[in-house]
Amino acid sequence: MPIVRINVHKVNAERKLNSGTGQINIQNNVAIKDIEKLEFDKEGKNGLKFTFEFNCTYEPNYGKIEVAGQVFYVDEAKIINDIKKEWDTNKKIDSQVMEPIINAALHKGTIQAIKIAEDADLPSPLPLPKVTGTVKK
């Protein structure tokens, strides 16, 4: 896999203090906001920095979590140039490249959101495991 690093540079959580009680719907979303080219000293290798935003919204008007970061991707110079050109022209990325990038951003964003949800007194953005059944004394 050509992903070499994932950085987080922004984590923000907000819980509305006047939010009511009842059913809370949680929506998670990740999006690529920008792609920048990276140059390396190694011959024939180039890279891209995919800037992403992960958002977790709690409805109705209960709160939100935002995580922003970057996924660093390395590949052959021609492949990197083709990806960057397609992004600059159409804001699209080939699914073979997009899938691991989105999965990496989703993974990092979800982990950060789970950590900060507890501090902000928000429900976990993913259901956490539970033990069910009767406990014998």
C-alpha cells in the first residue's frame, strides 16, 4: 500500500448545551478537500498529500465533531502525475486510489471522534461492544 503517513491537524467538538433529549441520529462523513504534490529525493518516486475532513453530526441539533488531516501517498511519478492532473481537471480520483485513501481518512477520523466524543459528553460515533445476557452471582 502506497500510504506512508496519516496526520491529524484539527480536532473540534461541540455539544449544544440546550439540546433536548430523545432519539439522536449520528451521521459520519469523510471528504477529500485538496490534493498537493510532494517531491522526494528518491529517483522516480513522487507523492501526494490528500487533505481530508471527517465530520460527525448529531441530529437534531445536538452537536458535532470535526477532524481534519492529511494522508500521504507515494507511487511512481507517472501515476502521481495522472492522479494530480485528474484532480485538477475534474476533482475526481480513480477508485483504485480513492478507496485506500478514504479508508485511511475514515479510520483516523473515527478513532479521533471516538476519543473526543467522551470528553465532549457526546455518544460514540460508532456503537461500542456490549455484553448481553445474564450475569451469574
